[in-house]
Amino acid sequence: MPMEQINGLSSIERQEIIYRTIKEQKRIRLEEISKSFAISTATARRDLDLLAEQGKVQRVHGGAILYRKAPPEMAVTQRQVEQAGEKQRISLAAAQMISDGETVFISSGTTALEVARHLADRQALTVITNSLPVLNIFNANPNIGVICLGGNFRHSEASYIGHLTEKNMEEVRADKVIFGIRALSLEEGLTNDYMAETTTDRMILKIGREVIIVADHTKFDRVSTSYVAPLSVINTLVTDDQTPQEILDGLRARGIRVVVA
């Protein structure tokens, strides 16, 4: 609902109205603030900067959006039931992008794990992974070569991370990388909530000729604690039909192939 022009307010009162508007609309532009309050763009920018410093909003080009921090991540075994239908559609679509004979890196995470399940019966594939659950899926199929990257074991995610994992990763390359992410924002890129895993994630994203991000709608327009990479690392993103259209349009405008499953 657009704000009405209001005169004679203090800066604190004006900022509170701006914040309430952002909470309702989820975003606001500098021009809207300037027009509604009959103030300069510079003053509107200072208002948004102050709200951002207070952790209430997130500044973006030309305005601000409501700050949405990703909630703490539960263990991988607990997350398997979340958005199960969406993850099934996403993982099937991603698995269909993998051709026999290719080498594919499959990351940790529940959606990437579902991709592995759809690939479990393939007859000619090489899988690289730092995920113990992914490794276990391919254990019964001798037609699939498996390279497991050891290292420090992260119990909650059942994955290997850290220096030893990254040293092993220097020796491998993949045709495609299947990668799950904690949070994705058009402005902040890819973020996760476990800083010790960040350097491992960055290396994973560099070893494949094509990076395929698998993420359901709950991962978007959120920012988590640790910056991983810009959106430019993504070649293809697979998501579900509940992801906001403006997010999909923004990704496509950046040259990213978007598949809605």
C-alpha cells in the first residue's frame, strides 16, 4: 500500500513509517520515499542506511528490502521431511541433466541427496562427493565409480569438510556439480550458516564445467551468516513453482538458466 505524503515528521518517525511500509511491501525504492515525504533522494538514502545499520532492512540497488535472515539449519536427517514434494521434483529434473559417462560432483544437503537417489541405478557414471549419505547410496552399484573426499567429518551434515577435503579436491574435476545452498539472494549471492564449510563450498563450485544449484523456494530472498559465492558461479538453477517470479526473472536477467520443476 503506497505511503501518503507526510510533512512535519521527525527523522525517527519517518524511518519508522518507512520500515512499516517495507514490512508490508517487502521492498521499497528511493524514489517512492522521496516522493511520499517530499524529501531529497540523499535524505531517503540516509534513512535506509540507518535502518540497514539497525539490522531491520537490507540495502539493494535503488532502495531496500526486508531483511530475512535464514533460520538456523537443522541436521540433515531432520531436514529430509521438509518440502519433500518440491525436493522430489527438483531432484528428478536435475538428475535428468546428468548424462551417462559423465563425472558429477554431488554436494551434501537433502536436495542433492535426492538427486543421488535418482542416479543410483545408472550404468555408467563417476560420482565425486564429500557426503557420506551420497556415498552410501552408490555403494550397491558397481557400475558407478565413486570418489569420496575425506577430511574433517561434520556430524550434523554427515559430510567431509576442511583442509584435507580441499587438498583432495585439487586432484579432481567434474563435468557437472550438483550443489545445494542454505540461502540465495539476488543482492548477496550464495550464503550458508557454517563458516568452517565456506572454503570447501567455494572449491566445490570451481571444479565443475557446469554448476547446477538445486534449491526449493524457502532458500530464496534470504541471507545467511557466511558469504560463499556470487550468483555468477551458477550455470543452471533448478527450483520449484513456489519461488517468486521476480526472483526467477532476476536470475534469468543475470544469464542463469532457470528450470522450474
